[in-house]
Amino acid sequence: MIDVLVIGGGNAALCAALMAREAGASVLLLEAAPQAWRGGNSMHVRNLRCMHDAPQDVLVDAYPEEEFWQDLLKVTGGRTNEALARRVIRDSATCRPWMRRHGVRFQPSLSGALHTARTNAFFMGGGKALVNAYYRSARQLGVQVRYESPVQRIELDDGRFVAAWVGNERIAARSCVLAAGGFESNRDWLRRAWGQNALGEWPADNFLIRGTRFNTGVLLKHLLDDHAADAIGDATQAHMVAIDARAPSYDGGICTRIDCVSLGVVVNREARRFYDEGEDFWPKRYAIWGRLVAQQPGQIGYSIIDAKAVGRFMPPVFDGVQADTLGDLARQLGLDAPTFEATVAAYNAACRPGNFDHTALDDCRTEGLAPAKTHWALPLDTPPYFGYAVRPGITFTYLGLQTDETAAVRFGGQPSPNLFVAGEMMAGNVLGQGYTAGVGMSIGTAFGRIAGTSAAAACGHQHAPQEATDAAA
């Protein structure tokens, strides 16, 4: 019988498998996707949010625990478990030497990736390189990997894991880590969760899936419905980004994101603004804009900039619509030109003079306008003008399994002795709402490592502490 069964094939699953194997446990990892599509949403990531008290190799200045915590507290509106959040934060300070030992390489913040040089370590080669490095290391350590092996259900005995089922095959193990992602690719579940809006629309029908098509939530639903596992989170809360409306239905990844929101205005299909585009630094706000657009008629919005913004943001993969006049831009985007021109004119008139600085929360704001734009408010008056149609792009859902600092799945408030959870399946413990760039990888890495250590310990394999060694490295 295998010691540790890991269900999933992304960052959290791989961290769990590697930690369990390092502790001496035999490990089998089951990935639902074919080998070419392995890695879940992790193949689309690009950085890790890291606590650090002094400058490091690819991180400037300092990003101490309390600042990280306050950033997380702000974006979640307090909907977070402080003990688990602080565990993630502290672990982010010591995980990178361990990641390097398994082949992950880092580089400084990319040009155009706003406000992340101090807070986020970028992966050289992106998420695909990280995933490949982990699979390579897993193979060298003797972790068994099976692809195209989705788990539909598991057997439990009074909260204790017994076996998992892949089709008609029963796989028993002494302990198990669940890291199979959320339900963001399950359109029926999304449709039920979001329901109909006041216009009679089904908003989820217009969602695009930024990541893998294999995160359908089958195992999550099974744990919640059939085993009454303790749940955490809201089925409508998710990491949701405003992405190019021309993006593919699945796996558009980072390159379809529209990052110029804070440099202009965003209007709905009625050509009216609906939210403060300059509320905070973009890495702390980009993941709310998908939800904001989802709440608009037709679940579509239009990000509008002028020539002054060009070169200040990471350009998307598709060129925007371009025009020399606002009226022509509106017509090309299918918006009512007089309404659009009136919206922009009102915004321009409300912009107060200030010192524009996109690296700071500057004093360029609007006055007497609702909704206000509180930072980076410059008039749209310099042609050519550019417009990008955007749709809600869902990355991962926050409904998941409640856990604790051992990563144990809980049933009726009691921790399972040998069933653990990591990654998207438990991210709702830390993310009740909102997001800040790179924290999903912080959660997956921290709890993947915790879950792997706990699963190995449940089989009698103790992991040698590495935190001190890693920190010194």
C-alpha cells in the first residue's frame, strides 16, 4: 500500500508530494489532465508574494509580516482566518530556498508589472517552468505520477481516509492530500451559484476561464455533499479578473489580462462608469474587476485610455481598438457615441490638477463625480484613443474545505487524522473575498508543504525541519 496519495497536479499538490517524499514516505500523485496540460492553474502563474525583512536577491527593500497582513486584511475586508493567513505569510519568507533546491529559479519583477518589485518574486520561465521543475524533481526522488487519472470519490471511515476511486479502480493509501483545485471550470456549478440577475441574465454564461479546464470541482462537491466535510467560503467569491473579451474559453492565462484600468476609465455597455478605477495599486485591485464586470449588464465592460497611458502597463496579447476621436472609438466598440462622449466629458471636467505618479497613491483625483476616481485621474484628451472590451475571467473559486494549521480536513469540527487539503480547495480559509497579486501561490506553497509533511507524519514518517536551514540559505 502506498503511504501518501496526492490528488491533484498543480503547485500545491507537487509541494505536498515533494515534502512527503523527502520525509521518506512513498508517494503516488494523480493528475486529472494529460501530461501536456499538467499543472492545473499553476502553469499560468508568474510570481509568489513573499514576506522579507531586508532586500533579497530579486526583492528590493523590505516587506515585513505586518505590512503583508494589512494588505491581506484590506483586500479581504476582514474575511480571513488570521492564524492561517499569518502562517502563510511567515512561510513565504522561508520557502524560496526549498523551491530552488527543486529547480525553481527566480528573476526580478518584470518591466510593466506595476508595484511588485518589493513584494513579489517572479519565476524565471513563468509557471510552466516551475511546474516542470517540480515534476522533474519528483521523478528524481521517486514520486509516482499518473496522468489522466481524475478521482471521482473517496472512501472514508469515521473521518479517516481509506481509498480513492479513479473510474472503477480503487486506490488505497495510508494518508491522502486533496489538492485538486476549485470548481471554476464547472460551468453548471457556476451558473447555479450566480443564478439570474435582475435583467433575467445568467451572468456565469459569459464568464471566461483563465486557467485549466480540468478544475471541475467533482471531488470538492463529493466531500461537501456526500461526506459533509466542513465548508468555508462563498460559491460566488473567486479570483476574477477583467480580461480581453476575445480571450479563449479556457487557458487564456496572464496574457489576456487588461492592465490599463487604473490609467483611464471603464464603462459598461450603456457607456457609463461604474467603479473607482484608481482605488488602490493595481496588484491589490486587479482581481476584483472580473466580479465588477460580472455585475454589469451583459457582463461586459470597456477599458478606455488615451495616448498618455501607452507604455505604462504590460500590453495584452491582442491590440485594442484605436481611434482618433472619442466618437469614432465609441462606434467601433458598439457604444452609444453621445452617451460615451458625455461620460468622458464629465470625467475630464472632474479631474483636478495634481502630480501624476503611477508608482504612488498620487493626488490626481476627480471631484464632484460619482463614482469618483481617487488616484491617477488624468483627462482623456490626447489621441489616439484605445478601447478594450473585457469580460469576467475567473481564475479560481474560494468555496472550499475548512482546515487548520496542520492542513487537516475537518468533519463536524474534528480534524481528520490522515486526510489533508492544500491549494485552491482550502484557499477560502485565507481569502474570503478579494485578492492581492501572488498570494494564491503563497497559500498553495505554504499549505502544500504543510499538507505533505502532515500526511507523511500520519504514516509515521517525520520530516526533518528545514526552516532554519532554508532561511540561512
